[in-house]
Amino acid sequence: MTAHLQVSDNHRYLSFNDGAPFLYLGDTAWELFHRLTLPEARQYLANRAVKGFTVIQAVILAELGGVTDPTPDGHRPLIDWDPARPNEAYFRHVDAVVEAAAALGLVMGMLPTWGSFWKQGEGKSPIFNVDNAFTYGCYVGRRYHDARGRRRNASDDVPPPRPRPVVRGAAYRTVARLQYDPVIARRP
């Protein structure tokens, strides 16, 4: 049986589904999926595991050219920059990195997207709206729902607009359809 993270019964810490406490000692590698080849990612993950880290935080749609610049293998995460059209080749790479982390006993704290891709302003046009955010969220949620110890992060790198129609609508509708209870974290 695969161990999954959950909020403890007393709501004070994270635990595995068998009740054993989980020490969250994380490293951030936001560009892990986008900038590293699989051998480079494996080397990085092995280094983190040896050093005692338990969580690697990475973002699927990375901040720095994450939807416009191809990976070292030549793949972009989205077809025509459309969140409703994920690129299978890119996500096979993400799958392989997640599996490599799990093989080393590491939990992936996966951020589905950098906040600048849904936030209005700062001279940027967001690529997300409520509908395609929902489609993308369902895709990511279904694809990684059984990843060992998975923990999904809400995209919290930028302050959310008020109201938050894209984030709130997509997140609530996505979780309602996943048929599991993901641990979703957000900074206050």
C-alpha cells in the first residue's frame, strides 16, 4: 500500500495514513521539472535524500519561461499555451521525476502553476480563466492523485486578487471531482 499524507486526527501536524507523524523538511526546486533533464533531476533528488530532506517543492508550470521556453528535451508543458491542452511528453517527464523522488522516499510538494499565470496585472496577460483552470486542475489532480505522499500546494507566490474567481472556482470544483482528499496547503 502506498503511504499518503494527511492532516493528523488532532489537526496539529501532518501524518502518514497509518498515523505515523511526518516531519516536513523541504527544499524548493521550483524549476525542477522545467530546467533539468531526468538524469540531472535524479542526481539532485539523491543529493537531497542523502541530506535528510523529506519534501521537494516544485512547480509544474514554472515561473521563468515555464510555458514559453522548452525543457532541455524540447518540450513545453502546454500545447499553444492553453492550460486545457497539456503536452503529454512534458508530463511524462514530470511523472518520471515524481517516481524518482518516491523511489528515494521523498514527497513532492507540487505547485500546479506559478501565480503569475492566473493573476491579472503587472503588464502580463494570464493564461488561466475559470474554465481552463478547472480542466488543468482536474488533469493534474487525476494524474498525480496516487503519487506517494503527494501534497498539492495552492499557487501562493503572488497575493490573490479579490475576489479570486479563477483560484477559488477551479480549486473547489477540482477537489470535488477527484474522489480523494488531497492535502492542499497555502501560506496565510
